[in-house]
Amino acid sequence: MQWREHISVDPNVCHGQACIKGTRVMVSVVLDNLADGASREEILRDYPSLTDESIHAALAYAAELARERVVSLTA
């Protein structure tokens, strides 16, 4: 999966937040929906401009960010 083919960052769109290309749907919105337990089918229904590939790209983008950044967790 080449997430770069599906995700863009434009300072003039959504305040420069990562979005699914060709939409104003932020990657964080897709990830928040998945984290809240929404199925791919529910997300695709709620955001008809998305594709299954764009949801997969959002996950791949998040995985790459997780490899690059460490967040300390407190007990």
C-alpha cells in the first residue's frame, strides 16, 4: 500500500491537516471512526467520497507515524 497515493497535505485545505486526496475528509476523522468501532462499510456510507483503499491508506499512514514518534504513557 502506497498511502502517499491517497493522502495529501495542503495548507489551504483543512488547515493543512492530512486529508484523503480529492476530499476534505481528514485522515484523523477516518481513524477516529475506526477507533470508535465503526466498520469500513459504515465509514464508506457516511463519507461517500471515500474508498476502501483510502481507509486502508489512512491506517498505513497512522502506522508510519507510529513508527516515527514515541508517546510516553504514564501509569
